[in-house]
Amino acid sequence: MLGRTLRVPLLRKVAEAWPWWLLLLALVGVRLSKGAGFMDAYALLSRPFWPGSAQSEWLRSAQQLQDQASLLQLQRDNQRLRGMLALDRSGAGRVSAPVISREPGGWWQQLELGKGSVEGIRAGDPVLAPGGLIGRVSSVTPSTARVQLLTDSGSRLGVWVARVQRHGLLVGQGTARPRLQFLEKDTGVRPGDVITTSPASTLVPPNLLVGVVQSVNEELAPAPDAAVQLSAPVDAVDWVQVVTR
């Protein structure tokens, strides 16, 4: 009778502790299954928040755009490096130099090179970039040189339009496109005409590529002028070649 009395309170305590037994069983189950049950439950609960077909398509499109942009940048870098290599392989009397600085307020006026008089650069020397002439050296120090760009408002350069056999004066405007001024009224110049340095030039080598006529203002008096797109990317150039004399 006494043994039965002791077993009843013991069974009652065991029954009252069922939450702890349940927790113990759950922990043992997690231990044995290595958390697979929790991961399945998490996947089931989070499934409504997974990307649908539309979201997946957006992600694929974004990845494709990123890949295309990267490929285009690589192609541009390759083209730029090829242009720099072509400049560096040019003949004697030319000094390759890096662009080391620009003034934010004078983006179309001037730039500074990382080589100077020690390398034989002097004021007045023509400066080439991949694509053609971009300006002339305006001042030098032993280790640097400042370049006045063709787009500078103080720049003046005699040029030649070969198709119509006409001379003109290329005048900087402080913007991306300088103006080509003529002396004659009827020039015959039209958009697409190629502009080079004058064959009679003594300040710069003759027949250097300068740019292309973009538009012509025939109504201007006393003679028309034209907007010129330079053939060299003045705004993006980072390496040039100075033609020393």
C-alpha cells in the first residue's frame, strides 16, 4: 500500500513535467537530424517571399546589362590602349607624356602634362592625342608642361578643308566645339568635311588631322562659319604625344 502511494505522486510529477520532456525530445530530434526539420520549416514559411518568375527575369536582365556594360568598358579600354601604343611607337622627335591634372573650371581650356623641358618640350610644341591634334604647349617647367587646347577661347589655328581647297581659322569657344571662320562668302563647306592643319603651316606640322565639320552657318556675315567636332576626345584624353622641334 505504501509503495503504491509513493508511485502515484511520482507519476503525477512526471505527468506534470511533460513540457520539459517534450522539449528534451525536440532537442534530441534536432541533434539527430542536424536541424533538417528547422530548415524545412523555414523554407516552407519563407516560400511566399521567394522571388517569383517576374523578379527572376528582372534579376537576369540586370545581370545581362551589367555584363554588357563591363564588355563595352573593356572594349573602350582596349581601344584607348591601342591608341596610346600607336602614339608611343611614332617616329623620333615626339615625346609621350601623361596628363596629370585639369582645372575643373577650365576643362576645355588647358591641361597639364607630367613631362617638361628636361625631355625637350618647349612652348609652342604641338600636342597630339589618339585621333589628332588637341592643342599646343603654352608653358613649361623642367618636369611639367601646360597645354592650351584648341577649344580654349584664346586658341587660334590656321586649318585646311581639303575637299574644297579652302583655308580657315579655327577659333576656340571655351566649349567642346570650336568654330571655323572663313574669309570668303561662298566656301562650299558642308557637314562631314575633314579639317586638317594647313599645308602651309609653320607653327604646327602640316596635314595633321583636327576634326570634322558638324554644321555650317551660311547666314553669318560677312562670311559663314562652321562648328567643328575635334577628332581627338579632348574631354577623355589621359595620354598625349608632344611633337618636339
